[in-house]
Amino acid sequence: MVLLGDIGERQLIADFRSFIRPEGIVGPGDDAAVLNRDVVVTTDMVTFDRHFAAGMTYEQFGWYSAAVSFSDLAAMGARPTGFLAALALPANLDSQAAYDIMSGIDQCAEFCGTGIVGGDTKTGPGIVAGTALGSMDGRRPMLRSGARPGDVVAVTGPLGSPAAAFKAMEYGIEAEDAKDLLYMPIPRVVEGMSMASTGAITSCMDLSDGLGTALNTICSASGVGIDVELDFIPRGPCVEDVAAQTDTPVEDLLLNWGGEYELLFTVGKDDLDKLYKAEVEFAIIGMVNDGVRPELTNDGERRPIGYGDY
Amino acid sequence: MVLLGDIGERQLIADFRSFIRPEGIVGPGDDAAVLNRDVVVTTDMVTFDRHFAAGMTYEQFGWYSAAVSFSDLAAMGARPTGFLAALALPANLDSQAAYDIMSGIDQCAEFCGTGIVGGDTKTGPGIVAGTALGSMDGRRPMLRSGARPGDVVAVTGPLGSPAAAFKAMEYGIEAEDAKDLLYMPIPRVVEGMSMASTGAITSCMDLSDGLGTALNTICSASGVGIDVELDFIPRGPCVEDVAAQTDTPVEDLLLNWGGEYELLFTVGKDDLDKLYKAEVEFAIIGMVNDGVRPELTNDGERRPIGYGDY
């Protein structure tokens, strides 16, 4: 007998993928599935146990639970068209907390241009299973598999603040601006739609499992290598401060933690103009090469980038 | 402070409905939501705690967890186009059990003409949060709100076996045929599509919360009364036997228990021909009237039908 806990989440998800059929245009292995007739759909489970960061409110937990799925739609370039929330909540929870969770979900859905269209409620340990639906409106979905050697690698915004927030909590340091980003991540829905509209993006993925994991996933899905220049990675609020105060390498905060909701993408060098015209804000962090894995260059030294600890 | 457990599930679901917006054609209060552009979607949470009947296999639990959502699509008359499975499973679960659950989900999806298109996996107490997607293909969705006085009330098949299976377990009586129906309910997807194709159905709902609850819901949503003749309700395998052996009134097994997956519907008397032509099998159990609640007639005596204990 092999216990589920001994298999590891990454292996289990890979194993379960064999059950997923190519019913739609885009099969398993991307941020969301695209079904025929232009239905984009993704589901995520968020739990009190694992995702309720210290200091978070129930409303923020609700927002967070919806944001993770909308971020997957954003990575495909889809326009959100609905959200379903299935909640398993403890019977001894203050009922106000339950309404606050629903209110947070509702606010996040509204921020993403849509609303709650259905749900279910059961007794349980504190779990939100969310499903986000979206439409491509004729845009081509952005996949993880199209990066080509010579492409530019970029992110839609600064990184590291959610990791800095966790570290700050551990050490009892103030880092309010970082905590706000951890508690209420902004799904890059508008940015994703603008990016997909250009038709120029060769690959894209959200950073919810961290930059290290995302870089490895794009390399593996596209069959390429990526060289990232550490100094190019934009740093969010509190990142350098917390790194210095806790004696943590900045690169650890930038690469190895999850909870980030910017998008990572690749684009042909000659197509950068299209992104500027679409008014997409981004920062170039490296280049795609004909290798097989992501590597980090720092002070002229190069080393492999791992999946991170998330 | 009001604890969630003190509110009661029905009240909580009613309260949460205020968050659900009319993004689509069909709003909250039906078996599934219908979004613009013909996306039908529903989500359900099934837990080891509440839905893992004694003697059930993990494969059957997986089947069951998918069947409940496909049954909601069936009640709308939708053709299933995909299923998403988010699993929260204990780390100390035998990994084979996890694969068996996925395999059961897969088999049920295949039975319903579709497949698993996505999912998520987390550690948790044993929960499957399933989302089923479907398409109306131009058919009008069957709602709960269209029953009219004078309509015929019918069900797609015999009832009471799942309740008989529960009772049999409690009393240690054999009732294998009933248990099979409890463990692997058949979502009436083909029947629902045929029914919706006729355009004749005035209201429809699945029986997952029991016939008593469904009758009350249709009455309340349609603003009508319903008179059901006890002798007309078709009885499934083991129902009369178990009722006799356990000294339980047959009507309790037929009305007050959940876990049924036949469809309840209403149709104009003059439109019954359309159902015969579409080769829909059904049994008439009563009539819609201009009252406000469902009532049961037995040996000429009439009494109100409650929501049941489920």
C-alpha cells in the first residue's frame, strides 16, 4: 500500500492527468481547459489549513479563493463569464465569517468583470472549491508550450512581496504593503486579455506556484531553455528590506515561493511593439534559448533554477 | 455570534443566493445555471463523511460524486460537455483509493457522453467538488417554475430503493438490488435531453434531495399546488419488502429520503403524446392544481407532503 501523502502532489497531479481527455481545443497541462465552442474553465481548491495566512480576514480568504482561478483564466487570455463556489465550512464557524467569505468571492468576481453564478454548501473543515468560466471572444488562448529560442521572457509586474510577507511574519517584522499583496492578490485578467489580443505571445503562465516552478514548466512544455538575469527581475514592496533584515537571499524570495499573481510570458523580439501598442506593462527578465532548463545569471555566474519549495 | 451549524443548510443556501447574480439566462434556484452563449454549469460537493455509504467502493464514491452534478444537467435537459474534479483527500489514504475515485468519476463522465477536462488535488478530509458543464444545443432549459394547474405530474422511473438500502443496512437486512442503485445512481441525461427536445415539459427537477423536497420546491417556484396519489408512485426494487420487514410506511421510503436520481416533471395533458413519441419512459403520479403546496392522497385521505428528512 502506497499512502497518498508519500506520492507528492506534483506526481499525483501528473498521474491524474491520464484521466483527462482532449475533449476540447486545449487539453491538460495548461492553466485552464478550453472546450469546444469557446468555453474556458478551471477549478481550484483553497483550504483554511494551507491558504489562510496569519492576519488574513475571512473576506480576504474569499477574495483569494476566487483570485486563484481567475488568475488561471488570465494566463489563457480569457474574459471571465462566471464563478461557482462550493464551500465546505465548519458547523462551529461564526455565520458572519461564512457571509464574509462569500462577500470576498463576490468582490473578486466583480473586480474581474463577472459574478457568482452557482455554488454548493456542505459541512467541512474550511474549503472553497472554486470554478471560473471564461470566453476567448475569438482570441487564441495563450498556452505554456509555444516559447521559441530567441524569444524575450517577461513578467507583468514586480515579484517577491508575498514571499517577503511570509518571511516578515516568521520574523515578526512589519511589512504591511507586502502583506496586502499576499492577502488580496490581483488576478491579471485585463492584462491577459490585452496580451492575447496582440496575437504575439508565444507562451504564458501565471506565477501562483512561484517563478521557479513557472520557468521550469514553460521550459518543459515548450522544449526550450531560459536564461534569466537576476538583476532584471522587478522587486515588489518590502522585498529588499525583508531580505536584508532576515538574512535571506533576494533570489530566494523572487524564485522559490508561491502566492504570486503576475503573469510570466514569452514573446518574439520583433513583436514587442505590439505589446507597447496594447499598453501592456511588463518587465523583460531574460531570453529563451535552445537549452532544456531555466538558469539564473547573477554577477556573470550561471546556475540552474529549481522548482522552488512551494 | 450565530454558529453556521445553527442556521441550517436550507437557510444558508437561501442566504447565499443573494450573492448569485443573473449573469446568464437562468439565475439561481434551478438545478444548474445557464449562462449566455449556451453554457450550462453546476457544482456539487460530496464528502466521505456524509455520502460514503457503508459498503460503497472508492470507485462507486467517484461515480456518485460525478453523478450528482450530471443529474443536475439532466434536469435542465442539457448535453454534458465536460467535468472538472477538485479532490481533497487524506494524506494517509491508500493511493489506489485515489485512483479508484478518479476512475469512477471518469466512468460516470463517459457514461454521460463526456470526460474529465480539468481538476485540482489538495490534502483534506475526503471531499470531491465536481463541476459539470453542458450545452442546450438549442433546446429550451427545463426550469422549476413553469408548472400550471391542470398539468400532469410524473417521474422517469421507480423510487424508494436508495431509502430502502439505507433502512436495510440499519436493520442488517439483505437488499442488494437497492444497494446497487444507492451506490451507482444513473443520471437521467438521455431522458432529460429527450424531454427537453419535446418542448412540452412545463417544469422539471431532479430527486437528489427526495420526492418530498422536489414537490415542495416545484410548488413554491411555480406558485401552484400538487396532488400526488400514493398508489401511483412506482416502487423500486426492495422497497415494499424492506418497508414490511422494518415496519416502515412505504410512503416514508418514497417521499422523505434523498439519493434518488430519477427526474420529477410536469407536462400539459394535451402534450403527453409528444413524450410518447420521444420514447420517454415515465409514470404519472398526480396533477398540478391551483393550491400552494403538495399533498398526498392515500385511500381517499389527503395530507400535506413535507420536505422530508434528507
